[in-house]
Amino acid sequence: MTRNALVKPQTDPTPIFEHFRGNHGSELLTAAVAHFDLFGSLDRAPCSLEELAQRLSIQIRPANVLVTALRSMGMLQIDAERLQLTDLAREHLVPGGAFDCGDYLGLAAQNPSVLQMVELLKSNRPLGSDASDGGGAAFIYRDGIASAMEAADTARHFTLALSGRAKNVAPLLAEVADLSKARRLLDVGGGTGIYTYALLQKNPNLQGILFDRPEVLKVAEEMGQHYGVMDRCELVSGDMFAAPLPEAADAILLSNILHDWDLPECEALIDRCAKALSPGGQLMIHDVFLNDTLDGPLPVALYSASLFSFTEGRAYSAAEYRNWLEAAGLRPQPVVATGVHCGLLSAIKPA
Ligand SMILES: C[S@@+](CC[C@H](N)C(=O)[O-])C[C@H]1O[C@@H](n2cnc3c(N)ncnc32)[C@H](O)[C@@H]1O
């Protein structure tokens, strides 16, 4: 029987995703207290994010992930452009204070997951990307890194894993995305293709193109047969950073893609998509969004730590995306929520 990608679940699975990602809060807090003396250091001298990164001998991406999480937890705040302790952190997390609970948090200092997080923060390299780890990094492929998306078994494993989120959120994306006038949708890094299959089912005149790595597209093709839309969907394999993107799309979807990449790749990919888009068309960023002030929401800050661990990215704010979109000549529209902390930020290419 043909599957319907437009049917919504009866209950909201968001709490399940939040609990699943909750371990990163404990890892980051323990790392800050027991491995980096972050609270002692900021108590002695508040400083900027860049100065803190230097003090802790970590790069700016891990510093961003760590500080965003601690700000979201109410442990740090920004005052006069410097990172400062909140009253809570000053009373309970500065070593030697009357009510310091650092020793208690130290109970987890040698937990394997905390040690792994400390190592990731120091190395700024995703899990699996070292030749010694084997397997390759999940979800990302670019020249120069070992990628799990290139081998049949690991590509299949990681691609199918994401269907657990896609099948819940795709009906909500299809509900809010206006593709009534679009003819050709290009889904860059489409994975299983479930978001495109939902959009094709919702818009009977739409043609789809799924662009991804070859082993991923094998899974997408299999999945697409269940949704009965493959007569309107083309599969194109390539490297989204290097290969020419299929032309004449009047909608391009980047669903859960940019959060896998660091700033230069995000800017480059948005620019490539903006150039490939037909005049009047829309680039649709479907992703999570941090507050523009980078101090929450906590579930997104903890998901950012997960993205940081697996990929070369992190969660970004809508303000960060708007800057890149405007620099690429696009006109960003307001973010519309979909599900599981995701939202749609569309940007129009002037006609
Ligand atoms: C996090 S997944 C997102 C999948 C899907 N869009 C979703 O929302 O579930 C990232 C996808 O980007 C693809 N990808 C990563 N690097 C790529 C590259 N350089 N060229 C093409 N696809 C790439 C991966 O194979 C993977 O399917």
C-alpha cells in the first residue's frame, strides 16, 4: 500500500528527542567544571568568547557550543560584551566557594562520555573523522575527510536513522511550505527523501530532484517506492560543494544540512543554491534555530552539542542565516515552526 507522508502523528514526539539529547547538558557542564575550570577562570576575569576560547585552548566552534549551552542553562550571561557568571554559577560553581558543588559534579569527570566530549571540544574534529576511529564521519562528505556516507552499510544506517525524525516532521513541513506555484524542487542532501516525497504528495504538479551521495540515493530510491512518487522524482548524485547543482529549480530545500557545516561551508552552500535558483524562486532552510542572542532555547543548545560531536557544524540562529542569505542576494522571510524544534526559513530570489 502507498504510504502517505502527509499524515501527522497524533502525539508530539518532541519530548522524546529532548530526553535523548539531554546527556549533552551533563557532559558540557561537567567538562566546564572538572576539566576546563571555566567558572573559576571567568570569576577571576570576565572576557569575550574569543578570549575564553584562547584561555581554554579550544577553537571558536567548540567555544560557541559550550558557552551557548551554559548560557541556556542560566550559568553564564553577557554583560558589557563580556562573558560573566550568573549569581547561580558564582555561588555554586566557583571552586572554593561556601556553597560550591563542583566536587559533586566531579563524580562524572571520568565518565567515558564526558571524556569523549572533552576530547571533541579540544580537537574540534567530529566523531569518526580520524582514520584510527574507522567508519568515517556521519552525515557529511567533503573532499579531505573520511565519510561514512560513502560505504553502503554505514550510509544506509545513518540515512535510515534520520527517517525517525523525517516521517514525523515532513507532514508539518508540507503544511507550511507554499510550493503551490513551484514546478521544480531541488532537495540538496535529501537523505531518505521523505521531505520531498511529502512535498510531492501535497503538490501534484511539482517535480522533485533529490541530490545526495550515491549510496544514500539507493536508500532514497527504495523509500520513494513506498510513497508512490518516483515517476515525478529524479535522483542525482554528486558533491554539493563541487558538482554543478541541477538548474532551473524554483525551490531548493536544505533540510537539516547547514547545521552539519562550519561557517565557510554554510556561506558557500547558500551562495551556490542562490545562484542555481530561478529568479523569483525560494531557498528553503529547514532546520533548528537558536535565539538570535545565542542563549537558548536549551533543547536546541543541547542538540547543537550533538551536531558538534557528529559533524563539522552546530546549531545557528536565524540572524546568522539571515546574514548569509542577504549576502547571497536573497530576501529572508520570517521563520515558521514545523516540528521537533525545527522551522522553515524561506528566502526569495528577486525576479
Ligand atoms: C543530516 S542529513 C539530512 C538529510 C535530510 N535532508 C533530512 O533532513 O533528514 C545530511 C545529508 O547530506 C548529505 N551530504 C553530506 N555531504 C554532502 C555532499 N558533499 N554532497 C551531497 N550530499 C551530501 C548526506 O549524505 C546526508 O544525506
